[in-house]
Amino acid sequence: MRTTFLAPSEGAKPAAVDAPRAAMQARPSLRGAARVSWVIRWARWLAMARAPGGKAGADSPSAHRDTGRLVAFSDAVFAITVTLLVLEIRPPTDYSDLLHGLLALWPSYLAYAVTFLFIGQVWANHHVMFDHIRAADRVVLLLNTLLLMVVAFLPFATSVLAGAFRNGHGERTAVVFYGIAFWVTALTFNAVWHYARRHRLLSDALDPAGATAIGRRFQLALAWLATGAILGAALPVLGVAVIACRCR
């Protein structure tokens, strides 16, 4: 984010006053961008270690693969993951008071719904992202694999959250853990987009302004989910509510 200082004739004093405020607002997005860059550097290092000749990101044009197989494989992982979510909801063991038993499972229903909607949103944005990414090199494949690895972990985080609320113990830790799992998902998602943008793997139909707007929208999720996790450490219900609002 740039802070513009106006000439004295244009009111330099108000601009100077607003400068510290603008800098404060820029810090969360800068920290998020730094973490995304760290993930990209790590993925490039790993891809370089695995690439023939030890040169990641230097594949020949023929090694820039079409994204069709990548998207198809990703769709399969998303589909399996959302299916696994329902397995955490187990029927009551006592059928003598079935209604009470079903109502007591409300934490499982809530966690299932929030996670399902979040994964659905990630899946939809994944399609939007790869509508604009025209080719995938080794690093894109690796970053996308990391994203899918984290997505496949979400049913476990969902089970932990539901179990904590059902038992009435450890809710704060469970919400923070749940929020971190969502945040890491958003982090790896952003890493795919930023790498593809920086290495000119985007479609020519997308202009720089459009690419920047999409990147900013993706980065917003990092700040939002981090806020939910932090609030969950103090007020678990509020933390879940903030995280759930991101799934709309």
C-alpha cells in the first residue's frame, strides 16, 4: 500500500497525519505477503532439489504442463474431503431418548457446516484461480499439492472442534487449532496464486489490475482467519463466528 504525500497547496498536513494510520493498516497484509513468499521460497527449493539438473522454475516450455490434470486431481481431493466430514457425525448410542441425543450433537452439525462451506469456497476459488493460470510448472504442482494436503487435514480439525464443544473442555485450544488449519489453507492457496503471477504463468486475457484485485481478495482471507483464531483464544464462540463469516 502506498502513502501519497500531497504538495503543500493540496493539503500536505492532513496527508501527513493519515500516513501513520495507513502504515498501520498495511502491516497485516505485508506480514501475510511475507509468509506467502516464505512458502514459495521453500517450495522452489524443494522443487529444485527434485528437478533434473537442479534448476527449479527453469523448465523448458514443453515442461509447462496443461492445468487440466491438476484441476481434475484437485477436484477429486476436494470431493473426498467433504465426504469424510460427515463421518465425524456419529449417531447417538442411547435410543431411549433419541431426540435429546440428536440435539446434543449440535457441535458436530455446526463444525460440519462451517468446514463444508469453507472447503466449498476454496474449491470454487481454486477453479477461478486456474481459469487464469494457463500452465503449471514443477513449483505450481508442488504448491498445489501442499494446498491439497492441508485441505485433507481439515476433517481432523473439524473433529477436534466438535469434540471440544461436546465435552465442554478445551474449547479455546480447539478453536485456535481450527482457525490455524483454515489459515494455513489460505496461506498455501495464496502461495499458488502469487507464484503463478510472479512467474508469468497467468493467461494473457487477465490484465495486471485484474490480477492484483484477485490477489488482494485472496489475501483478505489470511487476515480474517487469523483474527478468528486470535479471538477464539479469548472467546471460543466469537472465534467460530468470525471464521464462519468467512465461509459465506
